[in-house]
Amino acid sequence: MLRIALPNKGSLSQASWDLLSEAGYKQKRDSRKLVLVDKDNDVEFFFIRPRDVAVYVGAGTVDAGITGRDLLLDSGALAIEHLPLGFARSTFRFAAPAKAGFRDIKDVQNKRIATSFDRVVARFLEEHNIEAKDIVHLDGAVESSVELGVADVIADVVETGSTLRAAGLEVFGEELLSSEAILIRRNIPELPQGLERLTRRIQGVLVARQYVMCDYDCPEAVLNEAIKLTPGLQSPTVSPLHENGWFAVRAMVKKTEINTTMDALDTLGAKAIIATPILTCRI
């Protein structure tokens, strides 16, 4: 049975559960449950702290897990990124009070840096030949550390930046890390049984979220032009209609492009143009 660790709270949790539910896996209804067995899919889920997911995967206690790239890299665990999942995106940045005059990453030389991600910061500083006076570890409320005199600058996850601005801080310099939710596994050559099927299912959902199915009726005279607008992933499905000179066309179109594509098809003379959601797929 494939054993998977999932975040039990925070910004990663609900999105992870939704993804796996769309991929056909049973998900918990009771927030107090720490273990869920999905017998139909031969999978067992363990709900644990997001920061601990990589530790359990790296130790081999579970076969795979969903966590953030930042949490994986900061864990020091013997786990590796298996598949990016495209949600919970964020950047990891330095921030300081605007009046402090920090403009470049080199300005943190010999400064005290407060962070919850010691390893990420230490690795970045080493790669850029920068030596901090101290890396101050804090488990939370990092943005308050400068005002309280604990640090000169902070390094933290930034999504919208509203929390930093509320604390009178602004980001500076290049990003330390670009993060998102990822599927991770233990760093061993052989994949655990069932992980490949899980991967294919998740990939199917991720692709389906980006596309809709576009169907329309097209006159033969403009069929080639219409196909150029809707090439699909491989090629569109084209079938003759009962009425001579007309064809039914079906193709996957990116959600971000569907309305402009439908406008263009309408201008060409296509009829009965319909866009429908795709729940999942195999590419």
C-alpha cells in the first residue's frame, strides 16, 4: 500500500486535498482524523504538519508527500522533488525597513538575519559569498523581529507582501527561492509501487485544469483556418455532419485563450461553438 504524507493545515492543505480528490482518491471529511485508508486505490494518507512532511518522506516512514519546495529545501531531509503541482506559489525574499537603506543582497553582509528557513538562507549566502553576522531562527512572526531589535533584516516567504508592508518592511534584492507545492519522494532509485499511477493521475488533473474542450460546427470552406485556431494537443477530431459541406470539430483549448478563440471561430462562420470543462485526462 502506497503511504502518502499530506499537510494537515495551512495554505497547502485544502488545495492538496482537492487535487487528490479530483484525481480519484478518497479524502478526509473529519478534520480530526490523522490517518485515512483508501482501500479502493491501495493508498494510505497521513495528515501531518507541512514542515514535517519532507522529514517523514526522507526517513522512509512514508513513500511520498505533498509540501512546499521551500519546506523541502529547508528540511535537510533525504527527499527529492518528484513533480511540481502549480499551486501555493510564493517567493522567498529579504525584507527590511525602507529607511534602513537596504537595496542589494550584498547589503546583508555582517547583518543579523531573522528567518524560519535557516538552511535556505545559509545556502543562498554561501552561494553568493556573503557572510551574515548571525542567522536568527524564529518559528513565527518573523516580520516583527526588526522592530523588536532581534535582527537587522528578515528573510521570509512572500505571497502578496501585505504582511510585510503592514510591518513597515519592503523587499529588496533578488529572490532567494521561487516556491510552490510539490510532490516529493524518497531519494532512492526505485519508485515505490503505486507512485507512477499517482503521478499520472495528478498530471491528468493539472492538464485538465488548464484546458477546456471546444466543440463547433464548421463549413468546409473555412475548415483549415478553423483548425489552425484549434490545433488541440495532438490534432483536432474532425467528423462530417449529415449536412453536406459541414464538419464537427472537437479540440482542447487553453482556458486563458478560449474566449478569443471562440470569437475568431464565430467570425469565420463556425456555428454551435461550445466550451465544456475537462475533469481529468491522460496525455
